[in-house]
Amino acid sequence: MPRIPDTAPPRDVSELDFFLAGPGHSASTWLRSVLDSHPDIHIPPESNYVTWQMRHGEPLGRFLRGKRAKVYGEHGNDYFAYAETPEKFATLNPGAKLVFTIRDPVVRVLKAYRHDIRWGTLPRYLTLEVALLEDFFQHRYIHAGCHAYHLERWLKHFPAQQLFLYWVDNKANTEKQIADLFRFLGVGEYTVPNLDRRVNESVFTAIPLIHRHAWFGKMGIGKLLALAFEPVNRALGRLLYSPPQLTDEDRARIVQLLGPHATLDRLASLAIERGVPGAEHHA
């Protein structure tokens, strides 16, 4: 189809067309890269602008450089489950569309735990069993996976037709989901190259803190040294360590903690009942 004329980038959150709102560890980074590949969409890498950058006075334009498009979005992986976000978004931008990525809640817990091991948030010797203790990371891992509960919160502030659910585990229907998502966002058909791309794949290095500094440290001699050591750090990690796996005991404990949210059935029923776009793709 003909190229849609570009529009000027938004100057304020109220002018954004949509938000890719997580939750974390549910392939939202992959989906962002897919959306941004469309010539009429610009959504820069995750910034959590509303919950982090905006608080510190950072201008939105800093994160929207480099591409002119018809539709502009912003990616924050903590928006879906953050306590204040539905009401805050309804105040800041009541007309925005919101895209949520939905993954098996049990698998999402494992992904969150691996993330914390990768970046040194948790020491490698600390097991998932310990991390799930009530006074440790239980809330961090379980709360965001209560998908139906959080969708109900968003539906109190936004019409169902402004929300879209993308089902990560329905891989047999990826192309149809992406096509429906493009229509939802108001852009034309587009064939995404390398739709099976791997994005933000977990890396388990020998020294996680040096790995984290290589990615996120301020530029200086320390970051330069960390970057120089990164190939060796990764090679040693591959040699010495393997990604943590989910044991039967871990799975049983996660299911117990999630309760009725351990499957996506409750979410799917709610989304279908309320007419949320994308609900029909629940596998």
C-alpha cells in the first residue's frame, strides 16, 4: 500500500498513540522490535518513561529520535502491574491504545528469576525456592503474573477497545496476531522480516556485575574495561554455567502462589466477555 505521510514526533506523553505496557519477562522487547520494523510505526527501546524518566524531567523527544512515522509508541515493561499506572495513564493520555504481552504465568516467573541471576540482582547460588519466599522476591515474581486481576484494573480506566492482548505462547498464530495488531494500531499491512528473531536472549556470564556494567554503566574507564572483558566473560559463562531450570517442586510452588491465576483461562474469559481485541487468539 502507499506510504502514509510521516507526522512530527510527539512532544508530550499526551500525544503518544500507544504504549507497549509489558508485563516484564513476557517478550515485550521482541514485540517492540517487531512493531518498530513497520515503516509507519516508531517505538524506541524500553524506557519506562512514565514511571521513571518523566519523574526526572527527561524530555520525551530524547527517546523518539531517529525515525519519522505515522504512529508513535513508548515501551515500559513495568506499566501493566504497577499500582498507579492505569489511573495515571487515563489522566495523562485517555485516548492512548495499550498493548499487553501475555505469557504462561509459570514460565514468566522462571524468566524473571533468570533475569535477576543474569544481571547479578540475585547471587547465582540463591535458588528459585528461596527467591519465592514471602519476605524475599515472592511479590516481585508473582504479582505481575496475575493477569486477570491487572486487566480488570485497566478496564476500570480504559474502554476495552483501546486494549490489545498479544499471546506470546500462541506461536502457530504469530503472523495473524501481528497483522491484527497492526490494524489495531491503525497502520497498513506489512510483512515483518525475520519474525522468529531472538531478541534480548539471556546471557549467563562468569561475573554478572561486570556484564551489567558493560551494558548500563556510565561511559568511562570502568565501562570500557567491562566492554573489553565482555567476550571473555560470556565465554567463561557458557563454559561454567547453564541457565537455571524449573524443577517440579518449583513449578508446584509457583502454581500454589498464583492460585487461580496459574493458567490464563480466567484472563481469556474476562477479555472475551469484555470484547478486548486480541482475546480471540488465546490458544
